[in-house]
Amino acid sequence: MLSPDLLIHSNDWKQVSAVIRLINEFGGRAFVVGGWVRDTLLGRKTHDIDFAVDGNGLEIARHVAEKLQGKFVPLDDVNRIGRVVFSDQIGTAVNSIFDFASLVGSNIEADLGHRDFTINAVAAVPASSGESVTLIDPYHGITDLHRKKIKVTNPQVFAADPIRLLRAVRLAAQLEFKIEEETENKVREYASLIFQVAGERLRDELVALLSLPASGKYLGRLDELGLLTTLMPELEAGRVTDQPRDHQWPVLRHSIETVKAFDFLIRESHWEYTDIDILKDVPWNDEIAAYFNEEISYISNRKVVLRLAAVLHDIAKPQTRTAEPNGKIRFLGHANAGAEVVCLILERLRFTNREIKFIELAVKYHLRPTQMGWPELPTDRAIYRFYRDTAEASLGILFLSLSDYLSMRGSAFVVDDWRKHTEMTSYILSKKNEMPTQSRMLIDGYDIMSIFDLVPGRRVGELKEIIREAQAAGQIKTRQQAVDYLKEFIQKPAFEEG
């Protein structure tokens, strides 16, 4: 049973009551609204708390910050929204965030009517003692919490702010709710409005969705509702682009299934087309898990960007598709072409440079693992070049390659072929620590300049790379061998001309 007592017994209630009393003393009236009320009633923890106030939200936030020793952050001068960030110095959780917004409309009921979904349109106000609470629920949000339904407060919710189209799917995924049928129809009806939303807001909502465990299935949900290819129209052509017979699905379905396969490989979901026992052949340890969880921007980690890379990895297949006279279908150059398209999409969605570079590398080199000597194990020289070219995306690309294979075969999965893929992956990973790095170079740039009387510049970098590659291939093992190798190379006419 969802009871107001859940609010009173939450760890934040003492601070919430204190803030509301302070606002009352300041001459205003305040209500707790939105996600904190919803999540606390559901037994979920959150420390981002929204207040609707019948005064100037900016001035009230500044007052609260001064009185309770928080940090005041102005968010929106036009709509009078202010933020207070608290640390544990007043007993709240570290980095608790309290947002204060002026009421929209003449009273709290009118304000709630402007909110997106009924489960977010519930307000709470404590008694003066702070020991009891009244819930204000004009749109029956508590009932929808019981029913586990996402339902709009009014028919114009999506037209008023189209970012709510994505939020409906993200909330349903996050809370494990279902979108109510009429609301789902509205999502389809208004899906085309997504392009009215600023890139930053689209990015943040997409990243929030892709940060959820097993989020591959939610990308499929976005597509069912007409949102995925509205968000990234470049994907649409793949819906009807067929592939060679060893592929189970057309390009777009294959790409969505690749994300689901990736979720399976990183131990976040099941793969419906084969047994979980195949995971025993996939390299996995704490270090690999930490790699995928490592932050790559202030809102994303490597899992998130690899899910994006997975859904985008074949995006250039439609325009590179050719069919030979014998019926063989080919996609020559689709990886390089796809990397260029991906950069444009991610720039439009305002991803950071590091995120874009990572995904660009993953798309550009997603075929490399199986091009390094397949079905034989790759040479040390090929492995060195792989790590050199893919940088921090290398491990992610190996898992993307495995995911690509799973989603290519689907229910036609072949165990022997799979083991060849996992053996190759394990072998490439085992070789990483043997690859020459700056600290393991037989000679460095200063040595090269001194021995060969060169000045800093491009040629010194080229010679360093030549030594690294020869060292990785096992052609040289000592400092003197490195010097002799370079002497022979420098004497070649091509070097002189270069």
C-alpha cells in the first residue's frame, strides 16, 4: 500500500519539513512535487527534490541556501527557478539537490495540471509539526502508481514539451511500468515533434535511457513508438535494407539486436536466442567490468557509448550496399562511411568530443577483430596496429564484434563459430600487456634525434612508430637491434624522399 507515511519515514523528510517551514517563515508557501514524491512512495531512493512555491523561486532558493548553508545556483531567470546544493554538513546526503520553481498557475492544483504524467503530478505538504503530511493528487497519480501506468495529465502534454515523448519511455523502463494505451497513441501521434527539442535535452534523455540495465530492449520500444528513427533519421533506411543470407535480420533490426547482445555479454540481460552457458567462453573479470563502468563524460560511461555505437555501427550499409550478378550482397566501405555519419549525428545531439571520438572509433573499426587473420589467430603486428588505432575503445570494440556476431546469427547461432570468435578475443586481450608502450620502448625519440642527428618533427614520430611496430612483431628485441633496424630503414630512398 502506498502511504504518506513512506514520505515521513524517509531519510530526507526532516530536511524537507525544515525547508518548507523556512519558506513559510519567509512569507511563502511550498509543496514537494514530482519525482521525489513518486519515488519515495515507491520505496526508491533519490536525493533530487523539487519544490513548487507561490513566490519567486529564485529568491526563495537564495534564502534557503543562506539559512541552511547550501550552495545557491540560479537555473532559469525567466521562469524563476533556483537550485540549492547541500553537502552532509547539515545532515543531508552528499550532493542533495533541492530545486525551487514558482507555481505555474494560481494554485498548486493548476501547477500540477501543467506537469507531464499523473505519477509526477502529486504534491505533498507537511503539517506545521512535520509529523503528518497531506497528499494533493487531482489527477489520480497514486492510483496510477498502484496500476504501474504512465499516463499523461492532459492531451497537450507532448505538444507543450516534446522531450516528454522520450521521457515516457525512459520512465516506463526505469520504473518497470507500462505506458497507458491512450498515452501510447499520443506518443505515436506526436513523435515527429522530437526535432523541436534542443540537442542537449535529447542527449540527456537518451543517455538516461541507455544508462539503465538491459536498455537494448528499450531502444526497440523507441522504434515501436516511432521515436528512434525520428531522433536519428539516418537509421530509417536500414529498416528495409536486407543483408546476406548469414544475417537473420535487415540492418535496423540487426542493429537493435546488437545492443541487446551487448547487454547479454556484459551480464545485464539474457539473450533469447541461445543459452547463458555460452558466456563461459567470453573473457570477463573485475577489470573488464570496471572498464565498461568507467565514466567517459559527466553523464555517460563506456556502457552507454558502446550501446550507441552498437545501434549505429551499420548505419552506412544502405548507401554502400551492392549486389553482384551472382546475387552476393556487399557493403564495401560501410565502416568508414558510417564513422563519418555517426560524427554528424552525435554533434547534432551535442555529445562531448570524447564521446564522439570513442563511438567514431568503435564504428570505424568494428570489423577489425575479424579482419586480422580470421579464422587464424592474428599476428603480433596486427594486434599492435589494432591497439594503436583503437586507443581506449579497443576492449569495447572486441565486445562489439562479439555482439555483432550474435545479432547476425540470431537463432541460427553456431557454437563452433562462436568459440572461434571468443578464442580470438581472449588471445587479443592476452597480448595487450606485451605491446610496446612509451615506457617499454627500446629507444625513444631523444635517442633517435641524438643517434641520427635529427630535429624534432614528423620524421622522428615516424621512426618511433616503426620501432614500436617492429618491436611488437618480435623483429627486434634489444636496443642495438633497434638502432641497426633504423639505420637500414633510413638508408632507403623512400625515407630520403619523404
